Amino acid sequence: MKIGILGQRRSWHVQTLQDAFLRKGAVCDFLSITRIVAGIFQRPYASTEGRILESYDALVVRSIPSGSLEQIIFRVDVLHRLENLGVKVINSATTLERSVDKYYTSSLLEDAGIPTPRTIVAERFENAMEAFLQFKDVVVKPLFGSEGKGIVRIQDEDMAYRVFKALELGNYIFYIQEFIPHRNRDIRVFLVGDEPIAGMVRESDLWKTNIARGAKAQALELTTTLKDLSIRAAKILGAFYAGVDILESEDGKLFVTEVNGIPGWHGLQSTTDINIAERIAEHVIMLTQEQR
């Protein structure tokens, strides 16, 4: 079996996953997603640095790095075409489109009846200010992004004015979410297939709870409620594997804030004896064999 891992660089996740596939007896290559060349009426249909992508049984996407709108659309378009050619892409191009866009994710969650924070998304400054005046305490997020980068909490009207004016100059979308007091902690549930295999609490001295921003990870025994909520959220996005982020408010209500279609597990791995990369590799191989 021939597996490719698509990414921008050989990160810890790429290396750990590659080692897991090799232990399972699969051939596994790292492939640069930023060096793809695609052909129309010319073979190969897609390649990167001389490696033909349609020759792989499965491709695991580990990153779609930032770039121009054209670059990002092209990369995802190639994934769609490879799926049409019978290559198993994990997570699928459709799942990545749904999960990378916070508005798309939030709208799918709401439409399915899954609790998620009240949010207003707009293009114009005056609508952003109206949203702040409605919520009073907000979190402003980039539409695309991860690891807590570029996320700002605003509680002051003058600060809202300055931040929104700056965003307006850059022609950014305003993604404004009501802040939910959560004791500076949140929950990450990691799923492979339909199974939540591990969970952790991320706790911080500040309101941001990302491991990349300094939060500490603690093991969490998943309740039936957390399992069911995370399974529903991952299924809505069609995710093969996912990291579901859940906030528990101070009055005990649960809110799904994000479903990560390219989830990391470095911090989570330190809290569990389950070899997460091995579980992913096992499931990819099983699905690929079923598809043959």
C-alpha cells in the first residue's frame, strides 16, 4: 500500500504519522502541497516534485498553508480531482472546505441543532459595531486560522472602534462571537472514524486555551454527553478524523466552538497512552483496503 502525506514541511505530526504507516508495512512519502503541478488532458494529472499523486492509494492532508485565494482554491481543487480519480483523501476536500472556514462550520453546527456561540459575520464596519453593542463582550476571530492566532477579546467600545477600523482597511470579514465565560479552560475531543479515542482539558491563566498559546493539557475521561456531541459535530463535516473543541460555560452549558479538519495531537498525546498516530494509520489502511 502506498500512502502520501501532504503538507508544507516535515513537522512532528508528519514524522510521527509517517513512522506509524511504515510500521504497518505501508510505503509512505512526504509530499509538498505547495509544489503541485496539475495537468489537463496530459498525464500525470497531478504531481509534486516528480511524484505522481494519482499513484497513491491514500493521501493524508496535514496542512494547507496560507497563500493567495487562488493558491488555496487550486490546492483544494486538486484534492477534489484526485478523489474523482479514486484516491482516498483524508480528510476529504469537502470536509476541509467546511472546517477551514469558521462561518461555514458554525452555520452547519447551528443548522444541525448543535449548540455553538452566538455569532455575527459581516463585511461592513457599522454592522460590526452593532454586533459589539449587542453582545458587549466579544471575541473577534479571523475567518481562516488556527492555534488562537489573531483572536482578540474586546470589552470596550473605543477598542472595538479601533480594531474594526483597522480590519476594515484590510478588507477583512468581521467574525464576531459572543464571549462565553469558561474559567479559562476548554475541552478537546479527538475522534478517529466515529470513535472519540481521547480527550483533554486545556487550561490557561488567560482566556485563550490553545496549547500553542501556552495552555496546559490534562487528561479527561470523556462522558457520554461529550462523546455524543463530538460525534455529531464531526459527522456534520464528514470528517474521517477530527479535533472537536468544546467550551463549558460557568453555568454548565456545552458549546462546540470549532471542528478541526487537520487536527494536531502533540499536546493530547502527552495525556494518553493511546498512540494516536497508530490509530489514524490503522484506520486509513482499513478504509483504503475496503475501497479496493
